[in-house]
Amino acid sequence: MTMFSNYTFDSGNKEQPTNNNGAITSSNSSTSATTSGENKRKMIITPPSTSTASWESSSSDSLEKGGGEEEYDDDDPFERGRGKYNRSRRQDVDDGEEQSPMTVKRKPNPRKELSFTAEEERAVVRKFDKKVVVLMAVLYMLAFLDRSNIGNAKIANMDSDLQSNPPNPQFYSHALSSFYLAYLLFEWMAILWRLIPAHIYVSVLVASWGVVACLQGIATSYPVLIVLRFLLGIGEAGFTGVPFYLSFFFKREELALRTAVFISAAPLATSFSSTLAFAITSLSSLIPLAPWRLLFLLEGLPCILIAPLAYSLLPSTPSTAPFLTPRQKKIARFRLPPPSPPSTSSSLTALRDPIAWTTSLIVLLTNLAYSSLPAFLPTILTSMGHTPLSSQALSAPPYLLSFLAVLITAYLSDLYRTRGPFLVFHACFSCAGYLLLSLSQSLSLPPGSWVRYCAVFPAAVGFFNVVVLSIAWNVNNQHGDPKAKSVGFALMQVVGQLGPLAATRLYPDRDGPYYTFGMGVCAAAMGMVVVLAVGLRVYMRRENQKWEKEQGERGGEEGVMLMDRGGGGDQERGGGEEEKRVFRYML
């Protein structure tokens, strides 16, 4: 039995034939012309009798057909594994047994050999925006709708219908807490975005929380509702990895706007829920079903209907996007930096990263406001002296303004490639709104004062923007392999969800109509966000300066991958030069 052992490698202009003893000798060969800016290479493996195996360049994008030929993508890990298997199929044969050649064709590594224009790249990004970002925003809007509509349901007679005898005033807080408890316990599911194909994972999650949301409409008591809210929290906890998922498709400097489009669905959902609750409540005399039950049913049903759409459209990676052409798939992979090899040490480093912990604390503090106001604003407005019907209508405008402000802020943040200054501004803005609300009793403002209502606007606009920017900041400043990045993101989600658990206790009925304690806590939380954000930015600036000094780098933009190519500073895409990448924090 013998094994294939003699090879000749031909790559580009270089040929290295072997002699009978396996020694490599050098000679020159010509390079065939290429089309579409790409080279095709193949390795021909032959028996020892021919003693020939060569890497050749093909002159066309289409591969030649031949017996035993097989093609695989050198950049795709699944295809690369298949290629390795094929190359290892060097079957033992009897001495003197005649064999036909077997050819294995390799696609080139597109990171080294793909050239494309800026317009082609923009076309790819636009497709991801239309097909991925918009769909994820719609799904998140439905998720937040099912999460926050309990506040509207409460003043639509849900509390009186489900309350026990004697009544337990803590039941409503327990219903809110059960959701966030499940949310916290199952935050680890953010890691599953890397392990399970997105179209399967997302469609199952969306269908699950749609079913549970509808079941809330037939709850017969608060204990039943509390259990259903816990199940709803499990389904929605798995959806928290969306910003991490978007980083599979977009550059760091593109991520804030896409995260903003996704998260801006939250205030949009809250305003929609308030408008729908207003319409249902105003028509309650014409509807045989209790308004709060109909509200749960109508807002849970769309999730069940849209789950099949998520299954058919969502890609797991750029190379599996069904709406991209083969060339666009290559461009989508090439435009992003290659992931580092998985490493246990890098995952542990992510857990020790002060930046990951600081952004996690920012999210925790912001969630005190982010999670409490949508659930309690209708009740707060009712305590100001407005009717339940008016409270439903007045809940919508602050969230509509927040929706617009989030998109504008994220656009500017991406444009200037910075997060910290915008985050600090909006944290101060929110702090001012909450501070006015907490001091309204001391300032002798009437409970129903329009000044108090107007203070809700900066409070809501501020914390919605802080949530968007802090999540983008966390994802932007994680470097290393994908596993480490997913660990850092999961850390932010777990720590951040401790905030909502406390937020459910901020506005007990006994504190109405001013709710001074809850407003004061949120004001202090946003003030702490300012301190943490300023300190974090100072720390990252010093780290950037340290890295620049070590790498000998001068100039460049903050928060981007600086690339110095070999070969005399060639800056064009394409060619085979190795890239040296220097990570810098986005400030």
C-alpha cells in the first residue's frame, strides 16, 4: 500500500515542482488572466506514478467540470472543513494499482483576492438594512408591545377583574417582577445567536411569546397572569442578543444607527399600545369582551402570524443571506474584519474587562427608568387627575418624540464615530426631567400640572437614547474572537437586567400622585450614568494613546480598525498583502 506523497504547488507566478525524492525545486510559470477580479485555484492529486500535484490559476469564475472534481469555499468554516476532508481522502492502494486523477478545486480566500467598489458595498449594506434591520425592528416592536401593554391593561379594569378577595396590592408588582426575573435568569440565551441558525431561533422565540401574550387575555386570576408573565420573559430573554447579531453584518461605525432603528421600535411600540388602548377603551361599550383582554389578544396575535416570515427571511451569516448574489455574499464577508480564533482565555478576559463591566452598570442604571416608566406612566397620569381614557392618549406623545430623537442621535453618533458625548448629553437631559418630577411637590406644583407632564418628555427621550448608545458602545468596544464578544454582551444583559427587578418597586400606589421616591431614584441613576460615561471615555482615550505609542501609529480615527497593508502602504482592496490590524476603542 502506498500513499500520495509527491506534490507540485503552483500559485500565481510561482511553481515549485518536486523531484522523485520529494525535494522541491523552483522554476517560473506563467499566470493565466483572471476575470471579475478573482482567481480560482485547484489542487490536482495524482498517484505516485504521475508524481504530480499542482496549484493552478483558472481564468474564469465558473469552475471546469471534471471527474472527481469538488469545490469548496476557503472562507466558509463549514466548506473549509469539507475541503480538508476531501484533501485527506488519500486512499491506500495496492502497489501497481492504476488510479485516475482526483481534482479538488479551491476557491480563493476572498479577503486577499476580492476587489469591489464602494457602490457595491453600499448595495450590500442597503439590502441588509431592508431585509434584516427592518424585520428585527418590527419583531422587537411586537416584543416590547407584549411586554409593556400591561400598564395600559391595568387602568382598563384588569386590576379589578383579577384581584383576589381580600385584595393583595402587591399582585401587580409581582406580575411585573416575574417577567424580569425570567428575563434575568435566561439572559444566557444571548449566546445561542452564535450556535443556532437565526431563522430557526428567532421564529421559535417570536411564536412562543405570541402564544403566551394571547394567553394573558384569558387569565382568570393574578397568579395565572404571574406565571404567564414569567413564560413571556423566557421567550423575550432569548431575543436580547439582536445587537450582537447585527454585528455579524455591519461595521462598528455602522452599528449605532442600526441598533437605534431596532431599539427605537420600543418607544414606537409603547405609543402604539397607548393609542390602541385608547381606541379599545373608548369603544368598550360596544365590545362584549373586557377591554384589557382584547388588548392582550390583539397585540399577541401578530407575533404568531409573523414568525413564518422570520423563518424564511433571516440569514444566520452574510454567506447564508438568501437575498444576496454570490458576489455580494463575498463582499459582505470581506468588508468585515475576520474573527479571531476561539479562545477560552479571551472569554475569561471578557469577564475581567472593566469596559464591559462599566457599560453593564450603565445599562443597569438606565433600566431603572427604561423598564419602569412604560409600565407605570398610565397610572402616573391617572394619579395626576386625568381620566383613564385621557391617560391612555397622553401616554403616546413622549414615546413618539423618543422614537424620532433616537434615530437622529444614532445617525449623528455614527457620523462622528463617537458614543460618549451623546450618551452624556441625553443622560443629563433625562436626569433634568426626573429631577423636576421628583421636586414637583416641594415646588408646590399641582398634581395635574402640565409642567409635570412636560417633564416626562426629556425623561423619556433621554433614557431611550442612553439605552441605544450604551448597547452600541458595549458591542463596539469588544475585541477578540466571537465567543468572547458574546460573553461580553451576555454579561451586559445579565447585569443590566438587575435594574428592572428594582424598577418594578419604584412606584407603589401609596406614593401617588407625586411618586417622589421613584422619580428621585431615576434622577440619581441617570446622574450616575453621567459619571460612569465620562470616566469610561477618559479611560478608553488613555488606552488608545497607549496602543498608538506601542504600535507606532499616528493619526487615524477613533473606534475603527486601522489597517496597514504590507507592500508599500497599498490601500486598495484586493491583492494578497497581509493586514496588520490595530484595535482602538470607540470613544
